[in-house]
Amino acid sequence: MEATKGGVIARTHAEEVLELPKILKSLSKFCSTQPGKTKAENLSPLRDQFAVESELERVEAIRRSGESADFFAPFGPGCLRERVQSADYITTDELVAVRRFLGSANALKARFAHGRLNDFFSGLHDFRDLIAQIDKRIDESGGIRDDASPRLAQLRMQQRQINRRLRDVLNGMLSDNPGMFTDLNIVERSGHFVLPVRSNFKKQIKGIIHSFSNSGETVFIEPMAVSEDAALLAELEEGERIEIEAILRELTESLRDTIDEIEEDIDRIVTLDVLFAKVHFANELGAHRPTFDQSLSVLNAFHPVLRHINDHVVPLNLRLNSGKRVLLISGPNAGGKTVVLKTVGVVALMAKCGLFIPAAEGSSLPFFDEVYADIGDEQSIESQLSTFAGHIKQIKTALDGKSNSLVLLDELMSQTSVEEGSALASAILDELSKRGKVVLATTHNENLKIFVSNRDDMVNGGMEYSDRPTYRLILGVPQPSNAIRLARTLGISETVLDRANAQLDDKKMSVNQLFEDLSKELRRVEEERKKLSALASDYEGKLAAFNIKKKQEFDELRTKYRNELRKAKKEVERLIKVLREKGPKPDSVRKARDFFEAKLRDEPAGEAYHPGVGELVRIRELRRIGQVVAQKGSKYKVSLQNIYYWVDPTDIESIREDKGNQN
């Protein structure tokens, strides 16, 4: 999309009807800066998949880091450049804003210099010299410092001296003749210091009358005694103004010299503001990063605008195989058909804007070149288009558009007769499929449902209705419109409904009944599948728990025997040391013999047992039963739940006796 001259993005028809601007408005609320908010609201779907993937990777990196940041950008990209290039000099307020921006950028660069997000901030420039130059001349409140230049310091010192002398003279006049004045304070009028003289004493004060009070009782006079100092003060103030302008010109020139680098940083900060806003927005929605694939698979998806209106939104689950290019959705009015179209469409647009999508992890969709949508009333009085003509115009745009596109058609050809509408709708779906587009369309037309059921590249689906709309999409089976049943729930009299039923075609009644029976059978199969899935999950959980317990027991046994072995090793080393130091004295030999005999008594050798391969045996040391899986020489390989041991015949025993004792 391109911005108009007024800076407003020219949105496509699909972006408007799918409510992308509302979503971007919500995104903008997470931005810290006004330029960031503007950029967020003006985001448009990118045309290059690599650019989108790169943007999503940046959002993912920030999200993984868990970091947040506050940004400051008083100027939008390009605004400061235009200002310094067109003006002789910029104001002190503008310079203070520039100073704040440069300081904020420096602080962000320093903060993230050694963190996971260093790459995002390392490109910011170092403006310490420029900051110091501004700080030397302008204080935090935006005033020019006295020492901004030697000339300014001299002028202001002279002003203070004359100001004190002038006030001393005026205060002396007030104190000498207090009765001549309505107030004993010096008054400043239009840059002149004057005294509030009572009107009947005005001739006694020589000077210049500057004004009168509203009542006429007070005359404000600048005495001649201070006129010379007042003139000198005005001259010094003019000199101060000229010097300040020179200082501002110098600072503005410094900005011009570095404007390219400053503008780069403004653009980078605004971009980062939007990136961090995307992370916060994704967290609020519980959104996930989309995957681009050949198949369309959105899991537990929802439209953000609908979620904002209603917390209890039934999530959309839609898996459309790559071989199927057209999905025809049927079902009752107010059953959620249009919501399906809008949800899929807005998910595709959000993904292309580099946003995480409001769907579960693992959701995927093709990278569509364009998204076309014919949703709602396309009537236009200004363009003199009827409702039908308006829909045809949108469909023509989709037909003429790029092949790799998503096309959303609501109530396809329902604005004309059933016969012609069926024929035209079938031809449109056929042509869109041939041109390589993915199509989601809604209908109440039975003929169109039958047409789709006979096509390998198309599939029927519908919104479930069980006494009331459930808002669940079911693939593979078209759904009846249930108009009469829905009218009954809305209070239409039975007399009217009976007349309506009497006029229904028997064949269509049979088809509708078939659709209902198929839907019920599909629901039954789905429930059974869920039960089986739950059983499998329960089994896997128990198996995992058993394996964990088995590993814990094995680790405990291994630790126990390692400790015993460590103790024995230490005792043997001690005995060897004694034997080496004292020689084989009878007492030392006796102690060594006693130690080994005690250990042998603790671990008596078992009677040798020779099992057959496949037989269950018990490993004496572990007191666990395993299966003999191999024999090599005099050793046997025993499996304990996929853990294998090579053991001697004396290390195992038969479990047949156990079975005999049980009998």
C-alpha cells in the first residue's frame, strides 16, 4: 500500500472489510512515541516473504529476551531534516527536544550493549560531542546559558548592573513620597519600568506616560531619571537577542552537519518502538509466530476485533490440505460462516504485516501474494452499483488478480435467482481454482454444495448446528441452512412454519436430512476419536511415570553400591599402606584376612543357575526380574526394561520356585 499526500494509507477493499485498520489501531496503543503510533497504524502487508520472515524473527528475538524499553522520538522520520534545512535556526525548545532524543538513544545503546538485544541497538550513533555542545549553551529548562558565549556573558552582566541601578532609583522615589503612588511596587509595562502615580500627582513626576488604569485613578509613568538607563537596557537586550540568534544558528548548523545520522537514529528508534509494541500486542492476544507453508492450517484462531467485543469466542480450527483449493462453507444464518472468512483473512494479513497471529502454535498458511474479500453489502449509490453489480465487481478483481492469492466470498451469488446463481457460482469457483487461488466461500445453495462434492480440488464444510449454533466448523460434510428450525427458535408461529415445510421439495428435504445424519455420524466418530486419544495420552503418561520411577530406583542402587565400593577401596588402601609400612606382621595379616572374610560373608556367592534364552530370571544384586536375551560363553545378557546387564550364572536365580510357592 502507498500513503496518500495527506499521509493516510490507501487501504485495499479486503483490508477494510477484514478490519485490519482496527487491529493496527490496537497495536499502536503499545507504542511509546507518536511517530511509532503513526507507523503502527500505517503498517501494510509486505510483498516479500523474506522481509516478512526477517521481521517475524526480530519480533521473536525480542519476545524471547523478555526485555522491554521506553522510547522517545519527538520528531517523525524526515521532520527534523526538513526543519533544519528550511529554517535559519531552530528554537531552543526544539533543541531541547533534540537533546532529549540524543540522550535517550545513547542511554538505550549503553543499556543493551552487552545484552541479547545488542544487535538491535548497536547501530545507534554516538552523539556525545553534539550533546555536550548543546548542554554548554542551553540548560534543561530550555534557556540559553549566560556562559554560552563570552559576548552573551558580558551583555547579561551589564544588564544586571543597569537593572539594579534602575530599580534603586525607582525604589528611592517610592520611599521618598509614598503618598503620591497607588502602590509602592515597581510595575513593568511593555518592557518599561514605570511607577503607579496617583492621577492628581502626575504633573509632579517628570517622565513618559505609558498607560492609565481602568478607573483612571492611576497613571503609569516612566520617570526621566531612569530614561537613560532604560534606553541603555533596551540596547543591551537587543544585543542579547542578536547574540542568542548567533548561538542558535551555530547549533543549528551542527545539526545540519549530522542530520543524516540523526535521521537514521530517529527511523531506527521508531522502528524499534513498533517492534516492541508488536511483542506486547502478541502477549496480550496470546498470539504465536506463523509458519508459511503450502497448506492452510489455523488452530484455535480468532478475530481480535471479535475477541475484544466478546470474551467467549469459539476458536476456529481449519486444516485445508494443499490439494484442496476451494472450501465451501454452509450452515445456518448467524452460525459463524462470515466469521470464519474474516478470521482466516485477517490472520493472513496480520502475518504479512510481520505480526504474530491470534492462533495456536503450529498454525501455518501459504504466503499469499494478495487477499481479496467480497464480504457484506457491496451496494454503492455513489457509483450507481446495485448489490449484485457490487459483488460482481469485487469477484472480477479477484479473478484478474495474482494466482497465489486468498479469495473470500461471502454468500456467493445469493443476490440473484437460484438457477443462474448456482451456474454462475459454480463457474466462478471453477475458474478461481484453475487460476491457482485458495478460495473460502459461504453459501446456502444446495446445488453448489453438490457441485463442490463432485470436485477433487474442492471440499464442503459447514457450521455445526445442534438445537442451536455451536460456531464449530466441520470439514467434509455440508451443513443444512436450518432456516425453518432457526425461525422456530426465534418465535415464528407453527402455522407459518407448517406452510413453509409443505412447500419444500422432497428431494431437497432428503438431502438436508442426509446432511444432518452425516453430521451426527461425524460428531460420533469425533467423540470416539477424542476418547481414544485420551486413553492413549493416559497410557503414555503412566508409561513415562513408570520409566521415571524405574530410573530413580536404578540410580539409587547404583549410588548405594558405588558408596560401598568407595568405602571398601579406602579400607583396602589403608591395609596396603599398613602392610607396606610395618611389613607382613601377624597382626596386620590377621586384620586384612578378617576384613575380606567379612566382606565375602556380606556378599555370599549364589548357586550357579543356567537359564535358557527368553527365560525370566532374577538378578540377585538388584532383586529385579528381567529376561535373558542372549548368551555368550558363560555369561548371560539380561534385559531390565531396555537396560542390559552381562551377568555370571551365580548372579542370577530362577523365579520358577516363586511361582511354585504361589501355587
